[in-house]
Amino acid sequence: MTGTVTSAPQAHPQDAAIEPVGVGFVAGTIPFSVVDGPGNRFTIFLQGCNFDCVACHNPQTIPSAEGAHFARTVDEVLAGVRRAAPFLSGVTVSGGEATQQPGFVLALFRAIKADPTLGRLTCFIDSNGACPPAVWSTLDPVLGGAMIDLKCLDPEIHRSMTGEPNDEVLASIRQLQAMGKLYEVRLLLLAGVNDDPELLRRTGEWLAAIDPHMRLKVIGFRDHGARPHDPPLVAPTSEQREAAADLLAATPGAAFDICLI
Ligand code: SF4
């Protein structure tokens, strides 16, 4: 989209009703992805994030940049989806943080569901989970599923990793499970930061209490794309990643569907 922006995405909502917004701030799109939800997906990366994660692989998408350079209309995004549609299972909105622009996501997903040629596509969100419950309840009628990052169950470690508390993240996981829309919880492992065995045991128990059959993706940190950090962030070894997955799998009463990458 070019020219003057006349319709800005709404601010991050608290209690306000979420209305559809026809223009979003988009960092980029990829026509085919097999790592952003089930099947082959068109993925839209929104610009702007409410976290500032030390391990972020796309730090250029963190600043909110509400200008014409990033502005895209729903129709412009749909044009790309239509070109790829014959090969797609669905569409995923990622980030930055997708829930920072809920009005745009709502308008986009409604437009997909209303289009006879696109309505079969599932609409997913990849999110850090830090948003009010109204975001999920508003999106529910058009949402196929959500992938939620749980950086750490421990609130202080979570804050050290992201700059923010984790209460909304935990609430989002509970809410999405209750809605039947929790597709996957993603656990990023940072060696020496959030991989303590006792912490992982507690994490497994917390998740199992919500859904003992939950789909978990355990992701070892890799420094590709991440900003330099002092002291340097440490990628877990394959043995450490496997040990973490084994600990989660051993959670009493749980039969998690665990994917380790
Ligand atoms: S939530 Fe995701 S996009 Fe936002 S700072 Fe963290 S890793 Fe980066």
C-alpha cells in the first residue's frame, strides 16, 4: 500500500470492544510455511510487539511503526493469499505480536471466511499470549487455533526474558484451552535461564492440569537473528533439549504430544 494512512489499527485493547480495522501494519509475508501451524500456511508477520525478548529472532519487528511503509489493507493481504491459495491449508498471523492489532486480524479473518474461494482456509494466530481475554473471545468465531509461547512459568524469570509479566500469557493458555482453540504451547529453552529441572517439572504439572494431552513444541534457542547479549545467551545442547523434553514427558498423569526442535 502506498500513500497517506488514514485508518490506523486500534491501540492494544483493555476493556474496549474490538472492532474490525481495515489497515494493519505488516512487517512481511511468506506464501508457504510448514512451521506456523498445521499444513502449508500463508504467514503474515505484523509489525510491533509488546514484549522485548532477549532471545527474539526477529527484533526488527518489535518497534511499533505505524506508518505508510508498513501499512497494508485487508484486500492487499488477501491478494497474496489468493495467489497461494490452491496450495494452502490456512493462514497464520504472527509477529511481532499478532494480538497487538486485533481489529486488523478480526477484519482479515472475517474476510477470509466470507470469501467463497478462501473460506476453507483455517485462520491461526501465533502469539506471545499477552493480551486481554476480550481479544480471544472476539476472535473466537473466526479463529481456527492459536500457538502460544510460554517463555517461562516463573514470573521473575519470564520478566527477565521478556521485560513483562506472564499473568496474561497463563490466562490466555487457560482461556484458549477452554475455548477449544489452543493448538500448541511453545516452550523456548535458554540454557541456564529457564531449563532448571525443577522448573520444567512444575511447568509440566501446570500444563497437564490444563490439558494432559496438550501439544507442546520444545524449541532450543539458536542465536541466528538474535541480538548480542552480555553475557551471551547459550543455546542448549541436543542432550539438554532431549532431557527437557523427557522431563516434560514424565509429568505424572500427562501424555503430552511433544515435538522437539
Ligand atoms: S514475543 Fe516474539 S516477536 Fe515479541 S519480542 Fe518476544 S520473540 Fe520477539
